[in-house]
Amino acid sequence: MESASDILKERLEKVKSLRQKGVRLFGGKFDRTHAVQDLLKNFEEGQKVSIAGRLLSRRAHGKSAFGDIKDESGKIQIYMKLDDVGAEAYQFFSLLDLGDILGIQGQCFLSRTGEKTVRVLKYELLTKIVQMLPEKWHGLRDVELRYRHRYVDLIVNDDVRETFKKRSEIIRLIRKHLDEKGFMEVETPMMQPIPGGARARPFKTHHHTLHRDLYLRVAPELYLKRLLVGGFEKVYEINRNFRNEGISVRHNPEFTMIELYQAYADYEDMMNLTEELISNLAEKIGGGIELPFGDLKLNFKRPWKRVSFYDILKEKSKANWRQGDVKALAKKAGLAFDPAADDVDILNEAFDHFVQPELIDPTFVIDFPTVTTPLAKRREDEPDLCYRFELFIARMELANAFSELNDSLEQRERLTAQKETIGDDKAIDEDFLLAMEYGMPPAGGLGIGIDRLVMLLTNAASIRDVILFPQLRKEKESA
């Protein structure tokens, strides 16, 4: 059996030989009359057509041959006859490699078995393949190769290409939903002088002309709120965020979110908007309100369950985390934590351990501890709680929302307290606080993770299955 290096060597020799003979191996523009799927839908015998795509198979029968041509939309059978194309073109067809890209002019007919087929009258080689297409991908090692060589994955796996078509459709439908509700799409800086808006480790870069360090944003939140101050009442951004943290089946350091803000609204409005948006997506993309996800069956029927952070944590852990000593409770529960960790980190760890694995169907966890969320408005009746929710589906956090704090004086106090807790590396965004002093209307804010949402709606097991080019370890370090 020939090795991949032997095949590559043979193909390079073939390319060299063909070029020496003056054969054109890389064509230019080709005018198509149809994409394959359109042709199959509107097929008429005798119709003259021009199509283009990859040659995926070839079956020779003496003076005639069949093959399959595939473009982005689908696959169709072709039929070539020596008498139609001439001896030279027919012989050259036998020298083609699977994966070569062809432009074909021909005529539609039904084969003896009734299959829709294009009879080739003329063809040209548009792109010569050098590598060899795999027959199929399988096994853990090959899954890793699929991510590294996504372009090959897309060529040979129709279901993978379909996933990314659905991802594009999901984003289009999100935009349509928000546009129809009067939201305006905006863009905010991806390079920021202060990595504000979330408890996350940023990526750092340096701008040589400005002679200053900048950070890739961890969230667009503080800039979007500046727009509320400026008078825009409904804004959203489909944004790329960057967090210098772990990589897993649910985490990629570069990810996509939809973040939006609505003046004169609160987190109840954000819950209603979230329910409506995701339920509609489930029906349009998944075909109903019950969708499979791995071995789970998710029910998106509204209204969705709502539970309090402390109540559900107490129910699952059998401990009162609201009134007890957090570190002592964590130690008693056997949770591993850094002795220098603050209560916020430990509460999050306890929630992740006891509660999150139990949250399958869409569930809003509400009334978070105020200490965890310096940008959310406190409850007036219970100031140690704030108006915040997180949405969990299939054990994953999917969305985060607040009734936004619009008291500029309290905002300074709480960000200062957070800085003292976290350390000096967490700078306070003074320009944001200055903007707040000009008056920000009460508002509801919402962020939804697009990558995880696509995972749920396409039944994808890993976030890397829904990101075209995910971040990976160096190849030599891969398992």
C-alpha cells in the first residue's frame, strides 16, 4: 500500500509532466447556469446547463464513463461518452484525480435507472488537486485532524458543512429578531485600554504608534452602556470576545456572543426576550420545542423554570451558603479551592459542583449574590441579592443578564471594592464611570453565547464542532 508521501510525490510528478505538455491545470472564471441543488430541483430533460464542482467518483465503462460532481449545494451524476467529447478529452478524464475541480457544459437526461444526470459535452479542469482526499474520518486521532484541516473536513463531511450553514442561519435569525424589535446593531472596540466588563484573564498586546499596552476585549459591556448614556435606547453587538483561559469541549479562548441593552427595561424583560428568541430558534432550526442533545431530550416549552441561586444551592448541597462561612462550608463539602480565593470564586465553584450538573431543561437561575456582580442593580428588599439571571440548558451556562446598575456613585463603590478583592491588576475604567455620571437610564442587559447556542441547536458535542477554526494545542503536543 502506497504511503501518503509516495502518493504526493507521484502527483507532483504528474503535475510537472502535464505542465510540460502544455496542459492548463488551473483555470479562471467559469460561468455556471446552476448550482447543483437548483438543477436537481428544476431538472428538465434536454436542458443545456453549466455546472462546476469537485470530481468525487469516476466509473469507466470502455468508451463511456460515469462520475459524481459535488459543489456547495449538493452532488449530481455526470456521464461522459468518447463520441461526445473526443478522444483527447476522454483520455484526459481518465488521468484526473478525485478531488479535481471541473467546469462542465452538458445536457440533462435521466439514466436507465432514472437518476438525474448531466451528459458532458465539454469540460475543463479548473483546479488540479495535489493531496489525496480521505475516504472517511474516524477515531479520536482523526477528529483532531478534522479540526486542524477543517477545509478537508468540509469537503468530505456533508453533516459538518450543514452545521456551519445552520450557524450562519442562527445568526441571521437573531439579527432579524432584534431588528424587528427596534434594536440597532453597533460595533465597539475589540482592543481596549482596560479589560473591563468581566472577571476574566485578558490577552495583552502593544500598540507601537500609541506606545501603550492594549487588551483584546473580554466583553463589550462597558462600551455598549456608554451608548445608553449617549441616548441610544436599544443596541446590540454580535461580538468576538477573547479570554486567556482554558480550552475544553465548552470553552474556546476566542468566542462569539450577542450582547444587547435596552433602556427602561429590567432583567424580567431580558428573560422574556431570551425565552422568545431561543424558543423561536429551536422551532425554526431544530423543527420543534423538543430537541435531542447527546443522550438528553431538551424541552423548550415556555415558560421556563426559575430558581433562586441560594435556594437551589441549598437544596442540592444541603447547606445554607447565604448565612454560613463560605470557606468553611466549601471545606466541609470537600471542594478544592485556593486558600487565597475570595467568596465569589468559592460560591461559583460550589454552584458548578452541586447545581449545574442538574440543570437540563432551560432554567433561569435568578437573584445572585450582589458580591458576585458589581454591575447589576441590588434588590431593594434584599440588598445582598441582585437582579441578575443566568440561563442554563443541558448543564451549560448559555446566557447572563442584569437589571443594570445605573447609580454612578454606587457603581464606583462596588468597582472599587471588587478591585480591592481581586488585586491591583484589575484597573477601574474611569472613563466608564465618567460616562455614568452623565446619567445612564435604567436598563436591562443580556449576553448569550452564540457558540454554545449553536451546539444545542445542532446537537454538537463539542464547541470545536461549531467553530470553523478552533484554537488547538501544537500538533506535537496533541494526544
